[in-house]
Amino acid sequence: MGKNKLDDLKGEGERLRDIEESFTALFQKSPIGIAYHKIICDDSGRPVDYYFIAANANYRELRAALQRICSRDPGNEPFCRYLLKLSAEYQEEAIIALLERELHG
């Protein structure tokens, strides 16, 4: 491999490290709660469960608050489901906007 190819690979590696650092900072310092999950599928490929891989502090605070609300009164369950769905929808839009700002300045 020639020197130019090695230089190109080194430059690409540095660029990828910079992107990883940016996304890590975005994840950790985001004003919204973000969680990274692994989806578990059955043999037919249908999602059946998930587990957390990582969550930022704001996500953990949101989940703790919702758990406190939901545990106080079983009648809150429909409201809690609604809040979780709403927060997930908002989260998706907000994450997209933050990522676009991060990538495109």
C-alpha cells in the first residue's frame, strides 16, 4: 500500500474518531433523555423484547419519575403509557434535529 493510501486511512480513522466523540458528547450531554436498546427477535424475526445498552442521565431521570408516578396508583397506567409514547415520539424528532445540527453545523 502506498503512502497516500496510508495517509488516507489515517485521515479517515481520525475523522471517524471525531464523529464518535461528537456523538458520545451528544448522547451524554443531550437535554433530552436518550436510551440505546438492543431489540430481541423471535425465530421469525418479530421483535419480542429489548434490553438497555446505555441511557443518558436525562433518560434515567425521566424513567424514574414515570416509575414513581405509575407506582403510586395503578389507575395511572394508561396515562403512563401515553407519556412514554409521547416522550418517545418527541425524543425521535429532537434527536434528529440535534444530529442534523451536529453534522451540518
